[in-house]
Amino acid sequence: MARGSDALTIAVLGLLDDAPLHGYELRKRIDLVIGPLRRRISFGSLYPALRSLEERGWITQSSPTTATPPLAGRRSRVVYQLTDAGRTQLRSLLASSGPATWEDEQFDVHFAFFGSTDPATRLRILEGRRTRVVERLERVGAARASARPDSWSAELHRHTTDSLERELRWLDELVERERSAGSGAGGPTRSPQAPPSSSPAPQGAAEGGAASTTSEPTGQLSSNQ
């Protein structure tokens, strides 16, 4: 599956693991998981994904039983629920911690389900995401040297740098908490915060397409993709 499809699959399976949902409610909840940070999920994307998951045997559907019959001319809403195979697949996806999980959309959805993810996997994803942010900061710095010499270009680079540095500080805090919890020094004293909010600058304009020189963290990659 494509990376975007993996993110949507995790969101659907993860939400259905909580409770069966009909399509409209499922879309609303997916928007709360992914939408505010990246993009809204349209019905045109959701229903083909649901059909694909049903064909794989990971979800099933049924018409809800209610005491009040639907109004004339209206169909009962189909309710989707997770199967045992779907639950197994969800656990497999949440155990993935390779480079794909460090990218924007996959990182967001993995982070949303960190409560169902084992600590070692959480730490690898956070450390990998930190690597990605450091790489982007390096690209922004390289692009700044060859940027157009006007105040608006400089402001765009400043905004992008500020956003990345804010995320880096946030990741450093979370990584330190996970390491402390793993070493027996005590778990987090409060629930992890949401990612720092800011409007992402256009990647091509902000980063300038410069090549990254930062290597992947050694010993942290997983073959699960």
C-alpha cells in the first residue's frame, strides 16, 4: 500500500478498534485524528478504502438494529466493525517504526495511537521523526544561502525555521520522557502534548530542494514497512 493509504488504514482500524462506527461518524473522527494537522479525508477517499479493507477481511459491515425503523425512502446507515484479522493487522501496523513512520502523515496517525503502541516502538518513531526534522532544518539553512534576496523570502525561511525548531524542542522533550520511563526513572508526569501548531510553509519554497546530508539513526530502523 502507498504511505498515505497506510495512514488511512491505521486510522480506520484504530478507530474501529474502539467501537463500531458508521461511515459518516468514522469520517468525522478521522478528521480529528489526521485532518486538523494535514488534510481532510473526503468520502471519495474513505469509501474505496473501506471497501478495500472489507475485501481483505479486516473489517465487516452490518445494518444497525434500532427500535425505530428508518424514515420512508431512507436507508439504514451501515455500521463498520473490526474483525479479528483486522485487529491483528492493526497491531502489526502499529509495531512498524521504519522511515515511512517518520514522515508527516504517517507520523501524525502513529502518534495519535501511541497509547496502543509499545514503548520501544514509540521511542524509535520519535527518534526517527527527530532525525527528519534535523534534516529539514539543514535543508532550510542551505536554501537560505541561495534564496532570492528580498524580505519576503527571508521571512518565509524564518517562519519555517521557527516551526521546525519548535517541533524539535517538543520531540526532544518526548524522547527524554520515553527514555526516562524505559530506564525506570519514572514515566511522564503529564500526558504528551499535541504537536506544536503552525501553518507549514510550502516545502519546495522553504527547503529549496537541497540534498540532505544527515544519515539515518543507526540501530533504530525496523524492516516493518
